[in-house]
Amino acid sequence: MKKTAQAPANIAFIKYWGKADEELRLPLNSSISMNLSEAYTVTTVEFSANLEHDEIRLLGGEFSEQEIERIVKALNFIRNKAHVTYFAHVVTKNTFPKGTGAAASASGFAALSVAAFAALGIELSEKELSIFARLGSGSACRSIPDGFVQWDKGKDSDTSYAYSLYPHDYWDLRDILIIVNNDMKKVSTTEGQKGVKTSPLWHDRVRGVPEKIEKIKASLKEKNFQTFGELVEEDCLDMHHVMQTQTPPLVYWNNKTRAIMDAVVDWRKKGLPVYFTIDAGPNVHLICEAKDEKTVMERVKSVPGILQVMVNKPAVGARLISAHLF
Ligand code: PMV
């Protein structure tokens, strides 16, 4: 059976950095995110007795050997669960560049999990799909449920999964993704996170996360944009300070990243409510309310050196679609 899934990338408002268990991808802390409407992956999967190995293809790009290994590993988890030995034909495409901190691994492993289980005729609950997506890439578990999402770090594999806090149409926010660099990042998040405990700051950050989660959930509940934005920006900076103080230091920002961060602070001083957040790459996500999208976009256009801008709304989670890629 051939099945196709579409899964959104997600942007974390309270982020995770560092794992308590590398193999099971259990995080050191819980996190909160929102699915993105325009940054997504579409993946078609078909298992077949006629294949002699997994055939995996990325349309419009190429997977590295390491990436292929990771996808095969995820397929093996799925084959084990389903008690099948067939190899799979997998074709996938992204609407945005992978490896640039725009979370292609999150949407990628979420789409793969949904398509692969469906292709095997196995119906899983949202919680089970979230757990399987997590085994491929931690943050992928947050791309399974709808809208605004919480990932509980859990104690073991069965308790570490994501669920929806609010549907996609709960709050009309915008995530304006500014791409300043399309190159693959030099250190993957999987590798980078292994060094988290070399930072003198990691413990304090992890200890502070439960309180931040409670605060951001209160601001979501009240739709208090100022408090919400301040918490988002603060946690982004906290996570990057941990990364930057690791040995060896991980600095994902470049000059354009810093220029946009400074510009956002300046725009805000002049009365425009917009905040930034950044994942493991130089690209910047601007968070604002729908009413301010036009003004923020006008300001963004005045910043030199931007390659691409993508305006995302909050989105539903991973789901099956009927348009196959092969
Ligand atoms: O999902 P991973 O293991 O590739 O890690 C991604 C971590 C960050 O994007 C940097 C933060 C987050 O919570 O999304």
C-alpha cells in the first residue's frame, strides 16, 4: 500500500537542548511549540517484497549518508513495531531548505512516521505516532499534534510525547521566517546536543524551564502577547547562551542574524510588538500578531542580505493526504 503524509515544521517557544537519553531521544526538559503552515514536508512511503534495500529520495536535493542512515533507523523502528521485514520506497520533499535551523528533521520524521505506519495498514494513536516521530528526531514529536503543542519530557519512551494545548485557529499569530543562509549547518543538532553538559549554564537553564512553561502557558491562555513574546525571546537567548558556552562552542548566528536581532529590538522600542526566536542555525523567526504582519513585513524588506521570507500561520499537525509523490 502506498501512503503520503504532510507534516509541518514547528517553532519552539520554550526550546529543548540536550538529551537525558541519546538513543531514545528523551529530552532534558519539556518544551512548547507551534506548527508552521508554510514550512512542511510531504513524504510518500510504499513497502514492497520486491525491494532489496530501502530506496530513499529527496526531491530537489540530496540526503547525506548520515541522513539516510537515520531514516533507515527510523524505518527499522517502524518495521519492528509492525513485525514486517519489507524494504521501503520513500520519496520526500520540503517547502524550505533542510539543515538550516528551519526544522526539516521535525517535519521529515513526523511525515515519515505517519506515512509509513499507514502504508503498513497500522492505525496508531496520536500519542504513539508522536513517540515514533521522536525516535527519528526529538522535535518531530511536536509536529504530530495540531496547533500549539507541549512535549512532556517524560520518564521513559512511553511517557515522552507531545499533545495539543490549543488548535491552530486558537490565536492568529505569525511566524515570519527570515532565511539569511541556505547552507547546511556545520554541526547537527544531534551532535551539538551531546556537548550540552560542557556548558556551565545548562543546569540552571533546565532547572528554570518548568516555571517558564507555566508562565508561557498562562500567557497563551490570556493571549497576552507582550508577556508571551518576552518569554519566547528570553528562552531563545538562554538556549543560545548554553550552546555558545559549550566546549567546543556552538555559535549558530552570523552577522545577519545579529543585525536582525538588533533591528527587532529597535522596532519594538518604536512601538511595534514583534519578538525573535532562533533555532540551531542563522535564520530568524519573527513572532507577531496577525494585525502587525504588514508593518513587520515592511520593516523586514528594509533589511539587507535576506534570501527568502516565509510567512507562517499556526497549522494543523501531521496528516495523510491523497496526492502521492510517485
Ligand atoms: O529535534 P532535534 O533533536 O533536531 O533538536 C532541535 C532543537 C532545537 O530546534 C534547537 C530547539 C527546539 O526545541 O526545537
